[in-house]
Amino acid sequence: MAAVLDSVRAFFAQNAFTIDMENAGDVVARENLLDRAMGPNRRRKSSETLRRGRVPAEGLALVARDPDGHVIGTVRLWNVEAGVTRDGAAVDALLLGPLAVDGAHEGKGIGAALMRAAIGEAKTRGHGAILLVGDAPYYERFGFFAEKARHLVMPGPFERNRFLALELKDGWLNGAAGMLVANGRKLAMPKLRRAA
């Protein structure tokens, strides 16, 4: 019996992870993880157009850490306008992505834990909807469906059946139509000194 318990403890110790807010010290590890997981063309995606030059929505940049504190997963959400309503009012929403888990840690529930944490935190912060571009069979289990995003479009090319939405507040996207536009905080760029 002791050997079985030791084996179970070893399994959980090996597969343990925590979800945490991203901090400035995570940037290099996050970018390296995204490069490995998403490949060299990750910055050419339509979603990246909306993220470029922006910072994630307040409190919605999360990482998964192994027991030693290393970043093994990441998800970030970004402020966007999800089109407008019939009366011309902009519809605020979030764009999720990218979600990535280190290949050595896949299959341990890290991606699902990051998704649940991100959705929960977005709801707690009062957001009305989350949009993403991804595989429907994976994201439907979290409540994301193409139907809710049917009148919205991404800037640049995208696959309609992979453009999904989750309403955190019932009816939030009713009547919303048009193109997603970034509206989050801009990344502070350092001022360059001019040579005399």
C-alpha cells in the first residue's frame, strides 16, 4: 500500500501546477513558449493585429507554473469592440489568445485550468463576452460557439467556423455586428532621444 501511495504522490508532484497572474519576469518565458507552441507564423494571424501595440485587459494575463515556478502555460485576454449595435453603440468584449501549454506538459489539464481561470476572472471583472479564434471541439466545452459571433468579423483573413464567442452576460452580443477593433490600453513606448 505504501508503494501505491508513493506512486500517487509522485504522479501529483510531477503533474502539479498553479495558475497565477503574469508578471514582468514572465515575458521572456512566455514569448519563448508561444514561439514553440504556435510556430514562426504566429505574429501573422488576424488576432495578432488586434493585440499588436496593446497590453492585455486589466488582470487578465495568466500563466501556469510548475512546482519550480517555471511558466508552462499562458493565456491572455484583450479589450476589443465587438462591432456595434443597431443604434450605433460599440459593444465592448474581450479577445482571448493565445492559449498555449508547453509540449512537455500537455494532457495534464493545464489548458483547461487556464481557460476556466480566465473566464472566471473576466466574469468577476464584469466583462460581457469573450471571443476567440480556435478549434470549436475544444472550446465548446467552455461555452464558446460560432453562432454568437456570426455577425462579427476579424480584421484580415479568418475561418468563420473557428470564430467563437461566449457571453458572460446573457444577450451581450445580441444585435452586435461588424468588425472587431482593438480598444485596450496601448503599450507604453519609450521615448527616443534625438541626436543634436
